[in-house]
Amino acid sequence: MKVLSDILSAIAVLEIIGDTEVSLSGLTLDSREVKPNYLFAATRGAATDGHRYIAKAIEQGAGVIVCEDLPTDTSNATYVVVENSANALGYLASEYYDNPSSNLQLVGVTGTNGKTSIATMLYQCFMNLGHKCGLLSTIKYSIGGEDYKSTHTTPNSVRINELLAEMVNAGCMYAFMEVSSHALHQGRTAGLAFNGAIFSNITHDHLDYHTDFKEYLYTKKRLFDGLSSDAFAITNKDDRNGKVMVQNTKASVYTYSLKSVSDFKTKIIESDFDGMLLSIRNSEVWLRLVGKFNAYNVLAVYSTAFLLGKEHLDIVTALSAINSVDGRFQHIKEAGITAIVDYAHTPDALQNVVDTINAIRTTNEQLITVVGCGGDRDTEKRPVMARIACEASTRVILTSDNPRSEDPNQIIKEMMVGVEPQHFKKVLQISNREEAIKTAISLSNAGDVILVAGKGHETYQEINGVKYPFDDKEIITKNLKLIKE
């Protein structure tokens, strides 16, 4: 058990009231998790202010309060006043868990699309190379082959350091993690020592949280701004904001691309629904992955592995054994019909997926797209998503995604604003997602392609604060088998 004075040197303190030799049994920013002798950090969030829960934290046994503003009563606990509680907690958590990120080769992945795929492929690649490693992703947390349920794309700073410490204790050498814009904005990665960072791309997303695109862009950029001169920064040169990401970084900068001259480049030689053949540095490698977007993801993985000292032939061999990431362009074939499940929930991601499908299919097959938009999220992308689906598909069914507190029919109405009159006849509006999927299957014939977009790996649908069991893959598989029977 550590005492407060053991970890205070990690942060800049404005004021201390009370004893710094108090013992600590844990750290948290959630007053509901406080136990005796805990440190409670009162952080300011988008929905609530942790300073409102200081009294509750003390009632539950908190011995230390980290805050930005002192309450009237400062008895019954030690108070540490700092400029930013969220950032301070990150550094304190790192110190509390013996700075686990410094004992790993830690690589962060940020961008709008591709974070989960790149982080997961890195984990698979390095496991295939024979290294024990860890993963923090939207889909799951993994430690040396053991999987745990994920709660956030990037967990809070205490949980991150707890997981990284478990990776160190398990003998992991490498760790790969998604770094979301929310996490960077909220200081969840403060205090972490990244050996490298990857930028995938940036497009319209999360403008319900960020004030505008520029703020979203520069929030992502913080990951690269914080890298040391010993680290590497890998950026997608084909993305127009790739240079912006690394313009102030101290790290060594490397680029990857499919179109531009860059440090790492690949070319798609062949592609179908079962995989693609890539050429990477004069070596051809067949991958069980599909699409130009995945070629970018694979190249980001290759670049990272190469910069971490792995041999070219070992890397391409490891890449050839990678499996598709759950809910990312996963295809199900039954009765001559190909159904594709993808997490595409942004305009750019949806465009990438439909472009990939249309590059493979011929004009003889239908592409039937089932798509919705999440409730309580960025509303500006709703008409754009519908327009993209209509322009690229034979038939389109607009449905619900995770409506959350919103009326799914109203969301669909807002999506319809983006549908041009010439496409009205190809669009159906079915708010019940299961019925929408069933209808898509009933409209399809052998050879057709069905795209079910938006939820991907998720196994629930959130409606009015309740998460109901729902898995696109299960619904598709069940109804495709009914056709065969």
C-alpha cells in the first residue's frame, strides 16, 4: 500500500491541506466507487462536476481529495488542489501503479476510422510474432491472450494504468491502445509514456461533443504533441490532415500511403469478398481482409512493426495470419447471398465500405444497404449518411441504430433530408432494425449483397436508457438460413 507522499511528486500542486502520509488503497474519479482510504479526484466532465460529490466521497471513506476548488469544509480528509484534476489523476495513477507504460512498448492509435482495426491487428500481428502483448480497444481488452469486456474505447486513466500494470505483471512486452478524442480532451491518457502513435484519418464525427471540426482535429493532435523525441509518429500521408497531426511533434515522423510518395507504401493487386493480395516492399501477401481502408490499416500495422525492430519477412508472414476484426467488414454467405456487417457509423466509413463492395460486385447483383444513425449524437451526419447509401446502393432501408433517448422515426426523417428525389423509390423506412434486416433479406436474390451498417460488433440496441440484446450477425444468419430451408 502506498502513501500519498509517494505519488505527489508526479504532479504540480497548488495547495495541500492535511496529512500527506496517509495510506492509499485505491484511486477513482467516480464517487460511487470510493472505498476506505481511497483518493477521489473531483474532475469536471461534460455532464457533471465531480466537486459536487466530494462530501459523498468522504462519507464513503475517501482519505484524499484532489480538486480544483476547495469546499467550505476541509476537515476529515487531505485536500490536494491542482489546476486540472483530470490531468493530475492521470499522472497520479501512473505513479500509483509504478508507471507501467514505461515498462512496455506502448503505441497509441487515433483517428476517426480504423482505430479498432489497427490496434487489434497490431495485437494479432505481435502475438503471431511470438510476443506477449496487450490491447485496449472498443471491442475488448486483452492481456496476453486473455480477453476482458471493454467498457469504453479508451477507459479512464485509473483503469488504463491498472490494465497496463496487469500487462506488465503478465510479462507483456508491447501494448496497443485506441486513443479517442474524448479521452484526449478529458485527460485520460495524461501521464502515459507512448513509444509511438499512429494517425489513421480524420473525418466528420463527434461534433455533438466537440464545438467544431477544428477543435476535433486539434484534440486528436494532442497525442502527437505529447510524444517524446525518442518516440515515433506514423501518419497517413493520403489524408489531407496527416501533416497537421505531426507538425509540432518532437517524435520522429514517418508516413504511409497508397497514393503518395511515402516511407511505407502498398498496392492492392487483387481483391474479392474473401480477401486481397497486397504488395508491400516487393513482397506479395494475401490477407483475409477486404477493401482499400483495410489496406491502409494493414500498412499502418506493418509500419509500426518495422519501426519496432521487426524483420520484413517476419512481419508479412504474421500479417497473412491476421483475422478480420469483429464487426469490421465481416461477411456471411448463405443461399448465394453475401451479407456484410460493418461498424460504419460515419459518412467516410460508410463511403469506404460501399465503395469497396461496388469495386468487387458487378452490375448484375443488387446492393441492399440497411443503415441508421445513433440518437443523442452528431445530427449533421444523418442526411449525409442517407445520401451516400442511396447513391451507392440498389435499394436502401433506413432504420434505427441505437436511438437512445430519441425517437427513431425522427432520426430517419432527418436522414431522409439527404435523399435526392430520384432516389425516393429505392428507399424504405423501417424503424424496427430486425424487421429492416429481414426485409433486406426478403428483397435479395442469389448473388446479391446486403450491407448492414452502423453497429458492427455491438450485441445490444440502446433504447431509452435500456440496452436490449441485439446482434446484427445473429439476425442475419438466422434469416439467411430460413431461405436455405
